[in-house]
Amino acid sequence: MLFVVLTASLLVGSSLVPGAQCRSCGQSLGTTKNFEDIFKGRCYDYVEKINPQAFCGKKNKSCDELWDTFRSAFTNTSSCNTSAYMYSAFINASTHSLPRGKSMFWQGVSGFVHELTYRGKRYFALEDTLYGYTLNQLNWCWSGEAGDFNYTLCPNRNVCPSGPKTTYWEAASREFAKVASGTVQVMINGSRFPPYNRTGFFGRVELPAMNTSKVDRIRILLAHDLKLHVVEDCNGKSITELKADIKARGMEVECTDDPKWVRFYMCVDHPNHPICKNLTSKAHSNTAFGVVLYILLFSIKNMVSR
């Protein structure tokens, strides 16, 4: 069984659940408009179109029931005093198995990794699961013990460190880690300082939650942006700490700097960059390699354009 860490920085974001924030007043935007409709629409889209095979032979998922379960977590508590435990019923109701060897974790590479996973067509990131897809990039909070959604302003993470989104993604990340098996991938940004942070979701929540009887090896694929801004390579300080953390959990680990297939994917959007031109020139000098590269780039472009 194998677990992979991939780091890229060209097309990345540093926030697991990005949201616009009013930094001057310590507030973020309020609950996403039409929150319930978006939730249910995404839910039905996922179970009917995106990943129906995850629910074959099982009781049909009722998105109305899942919404009620999610919504019930908000009563008798304030938006600034939430815990991951309050979402347990919803996580348990919406979780599902993932194909062996297809889990993709990440740290600091949200934009890039989600283009790469392509909603489970290549890999599954947390946001490619039912419980991740329904709430990805949405914002929510509530007012009063009745749990009425606040559509005006929600406190941001600096003001409210135990806010509803933070604790939700902790619960979802822990579940995602628990169901991982076989060859597991994770992406981390090698051009950001530091590439690996033990206080991030991966180091603090996901790695400790992995079942080492199902995942026994982590392969670190460390990629950097096309500007060659290398903060660390595979022998860097924080990556060495990551290797130690993995080994401490009883899993084997290996690391590769800038895998070619990651470079190829970056070059789809930047074909005229000198690094990309160098890759294609090398491909042309090797006919067999050139054919493989052409097929790879064509396939990626075709999938992204759909």
C-alpha cells in the first residue's frame, strides 16, 4: 500500500476552504446565498452523475435527509463554539468508500490538485467526496440557539478559531483519512515556506487519522512552480520532518522532486514557458517518448475542456 505527497505551487491556493474575508473588521462574508439549494443540488449531482458507483447496491442517499442531518448540528450552540463532533451524524451519513490507491491529500495546492483529480476521474481529493463536494467553498454560520443562518456576516477564523467551517473540515478531513487505502497521494507546496507544516490539516488531522493497516507507504512527490522557486527539495528541513512523522506512524516513505507528469500537466496551460519548451524538445528527440507526451497532453486538455 502506498501514500503519495505531491507539492506544486504555480496553480495553487493556501486555504482548504477559501472564502472572501473582510480583514479590517475581522469578519468574513455571511452564509452563502441559496445555501440549502446549492447543498442539495450538489448532493444530487454527486450521487446521480459524478460518483454513482460509490452507492451501487446500497440504500439510496436522500439529499433532503442529508440536509436535515447537516442542519440539525446547528441548534443549541453558537457559531463561535463549535466542534468537529457536532458534525458526526452528517459525516457518518454521507461517507462512502474510495477506490484503493486513489486518495489524494494536499497542503497548499488546492487549485492545482483539484484540476488534477478531476472530480475523482484521476484521484479523489477530500473535495471529490460527497461530504466534501457538497460544501466546498461555501460559507455558513448562524445566529442564536435556534441556528438561523446569518446571511450578513460570519466571524473569520482569526476572531473565531472554533468556527463552523474550521471544525467541519477537521471532521471531514479525519474521515477522508480514515477511508484511505493502498497507494495514497498527498500534494504539498514545495515553493511555499515551509512546505510541510505540522499544524496544518495534513500534519495535525489527516496523517494521525490514517489507518496504518490499510496504508503502509507514503510517496512524496515534491513539485515546484515553473519559476523554479525552490524553498525545499526532498532533503529539506520540513520534508525531513514529514518523513520522520510518517515513519513514526509505522509507514514507509519515499520522495521524488518535480515528477515529469506533474511538469507536463503544468505545461498544458504554459506551453511557451522555457521549461515546457525544453520538455517538448526532449520529447521530440525521443520518438517513443514524444508520442507518450503528446497523448498525455492531449488527454489532459480534452478532460479539462469538458
